Amino acid sequence: MLHGTAPCERGVSGCDGLDDCGVLGTHRLDELRARGVVAPRHAHRFLRVLLEELEQPAEVHVASGFGQQAVEGQVFLDAVERMDHPIRFTSLVPAQLATLLDDARSRTALAGFAAVLVGGQATPRPLLERAADAGIRVRRSYGSSETSGGCVYDGAPIGTTAVRVVDGEVWLGGPSLADSYLGDPELTDERFVSDGGVRWFRTADGGELAHGADGDHLTVTGRRDDVLISGGVKVALAA
């Protein structure tokens, strides 16, 4: 379980049904309210990247969803029916996106969303192409509970997120990092490190970082440890 008050003095924790919790600072919630976003406090992963989509003040209602289970078309459509505002976003893992693309009504519904965030594991290029062909605006989100959810958007760090690749491993920095693993100082010292006065989270993901005129672009190449990710859930082979 993660513990932290970053990026402010107080924090609001929210669990995603797994064995870890992330932290969304209360000033982030205040910023959301100031921009007209109506959202539950537990939606920290989704809201972390939602702010980057809102270029103008807008009222966005976040309806109760369908969790991280394998979702069938009707379950998704029922959730969409509960959304009472025209500006719509949803967050899926690749397996869920693939399932919904196989259902004609779900494809039509997804095409009506302002953006569909896809993360939790690498998204195959053929799946992204299928979504694009269906008129679905997919935004790839990369992050973890340790970073309060997605902090890299389509390969580009958002906000004040910092990215570096050290010996082939992706390191993430910025104000959204958790403080520690609750009750596990050894793992905390292993995964959260300071270098040059900057605090970093070692993700255990392999990656490549390209530097261009329009900024850095991160490509995640896969896990460097014995953890497999299935449907957005991390499974340690040694467990």
C-alpha cells in the first residue's frame, strides 16, 4: 500500500480495488472544482489526466463505471446511459477496449467520447489502429499508483512530470509521486531514489526516451522484472 501527502500538505487517498492506493492532493481537487469538473474523490487516476484535456472551463460529470473486470458491451452501455453530460471521457485497459470494439453499439458509443484513456499495460498498435478506424479518440496513459496514475500522455510527460531513462529503466519524477510504501521502508528506499536533488520513482519498466524539438517522447518497451500485467492488474510470478 502506498502512502503519501504529495503534492501538498494534505492528501486524499483512493484505492482501485488492488493492493495499493494512490494519493490525489486536495489542491488538485480544488483545481478541478474551479474548472467546473464534478467528480468523486476516489477517481484520482482518471482525474490526474483529465485536467490536461480541459482547455476551457467545462462541467464534466463522472458517472459510476464498471471497474477493471472484463466488461461486456451491455455493461458499458449501461454505464454510458448514466452519464448525463455531453462531454464524456472513459478510462479502459487494452483488453476492455478490444472487447468493446467487437460490439457495434459500444463502438458507436466510444466514438462519441471526447477522449478514451487507455492504460494499465502496453496497447498493441493493431488495437490502436482499429480504434482510430472506428473514429475513437484514444489517448494512451502511462503511470502507476506510485505516480497518482497516468502522468505520461501519448509518450509525452504532462504538467511538471519529469522522465528519464537510466540504464534502460524508466524513472519518473514530479509532484505527484507518493511518499512511500506504507510499512515497507526497504522497498521505499529501493524504488524511490534521489539524484541531483530530484526525487525519482524507479518504475521497473524498460523504455527509450527520444529528445526532439517538440519535447521528450517516451516509448515503454516492457517490464524488467518478473511482473506480468493482465487487464491492468500486476501479477508477480514469484509470488
